[in-house]
Amino acid sequence: MTDPGRNEEGCLLVTSPGNRTLRLLSILQQRRHWAGGDLAARLGVSLRTLRRDVDRLRELGYPVAAQPGVDGGYRLAPGAALPPLVLDDDEAVALTVGLQAAASSAVAGMAEASVRALTVVTQVLPARLRRRADALSAMTVPAAGGVWGAVVDPQVLVAVAGACRDTERLEFSYTAADGARTERLTEPFRLVAMGRRWYLVAYDLGRGDWRSFRLDRLSAPRGTGQRFAPRSLPAEDAAAFVRSGTDARSAAHVVEALVDAPADDVRRRIGAWATVTEQVGGTCRLRMETYDLSWAALALGSVGAEFTVLSPPALPALLAEWAGRFERATRV
């Protein structure tokens, strides 16, 4: 006996035109081309009704292309604008977890865009799917060789990014370099990804001045519901403000080296943390700023090629110390 809620092929019958339109969009996204008969059977409707549903999708801005003839059918065509996405539960969870991982990506420009997208997706994600995404993210162990640096909770990124976007005053707990823990009330301005860390640029209402906060030291961010008029930042932009603050706290080492490898190879390995310039003869010149010469030594060693240190003078001494330690470690 046929299920009254399904057709003879066992496909779910969707009677509401609005729900059926969304179902049609979801099916069209699953593969490049659908025959008209197959689509009608999946929806449990006639070909005439299918044509009306396709027209409804077009009115909503989805470019559905139709191909007439025996082999005709429908497909989603590239459009000038991106209409709202329709995702099922598994796709929504996969998208959220993927954006969480991309938020710590070393690919240029990917981290900032991922945080913005994650903020949007999290707002519309049902609580049950948020729990699934959080559980999957928490129980996944990243492989070795990922981005080096302090780990930031993606939910902290989402909360802070949302407060920046909505110009909503933000409270959080902050742990200073000396371990002192304080509660802060701020007017958040921008998130900045610099080097291997994330920073929040905000006006600290308790101190009456602008501050930059490392996100790996920030916890329990919570919006107050109070909106504010943005203040004028005393810098060219948020990145310049963070850079001036870190430079004031600790003078950076400027590391320069000649590397006996093509520039493209070096960029693929450590391009996110250094400026690499092509030289003659298949070599390149590397320049990076760091507050810890150990990081520079690790980065240069990971290139897997011969190199000559040009500056600073303290780096060759550190490399010699490491070389002696490694040599002693190989003795039987």
C-alpha cells in the first residue's frame, strides 16, 4: 500500500507551494542537470505544476535554465547575484564547522572573510544544529603542521565580530600578560588578524581610551544590548593601531635572509608570515618581523633549503646554539 504522504517512487509529497519551491531549490542544488520528469516525480507533481514552481524560483532571483527537447530538463545557472542559500541540516553543520576551521586559516584574506560569514550563519542556525556543529568541532583533532599561534575559540570570534558589526557595547574577561584578570566594558570597533594572532580594537570605557585586546586572552564575551555611536579611531585604520601598540610594547626583530630556493616554494611554506622577493639564480630574499627569534629559526628551518642570515646579529648566535643542541641529541 502506498504511503499517502509519498508517491509511487517513495518520494515525499510536498503540497504547500512555498515549501515545494524550497524543496525544488534544494534538489536542483544536488546536481548539474535534472530531467523534467525526474524533478516532477521527486516532488510528486505534474510537469505543468513543476513549470509553475520553476517560474516562482525565477521570480525570487534564482537563475533556473530550461533545456527543451527529449533530453531537456532544468539546471541552476550562474547568476549575477547570489540569492539566499537553502541548506539541509547536514549541509548547515558542515558549513559552520568548515567556517570555524577557516577562521584560523593561514590563507591570505580567508580568516577575516570566514569570521564574517560565520557570524551570519550562526545567527540563523537553530540551537540543535549549533550543538551538533560545536560537538563536531570540539571532537575533531587537527593534524600537525597547521597554523602556529595562540588558539582562539571560534565562538569568541563570532560574538566579538557580531558586536563590532552591530555597534553594541561588549563585556568580557581579559587576562593580561602577567596573569592579572580583569572585567572590561568596551565599545568594539574592529577585529584584526595580524601575524599569528587575533586582536580586538575597542574603546575601553573603564580606562577612557582605545585599546587592543588579544582574543586568545579574552573570554566570556557578552553583549549588553546597549548601542553606541562609533568614535573616531586615533590611527589610519585598526591594523595600524594594533601595529603601533605592539611595536610600543616590544621592539620587533627584523629578520632578513637569503634562501637558496625559488620564491614560490618559500611563499607556499611560510608566505603568510614573511615577505618573499625573487632574486636571480632561483634564490629569494626573505623578510619578516617577529618578537621571538625562535619563531624565525623554526620558519627558516621549515623551508628545507640552505639560507644565509643577513640580520639581526642575534639570530646566527641562536642558530649556532640550536645546532649544538641538535648535534648532541644525535650522539649515541
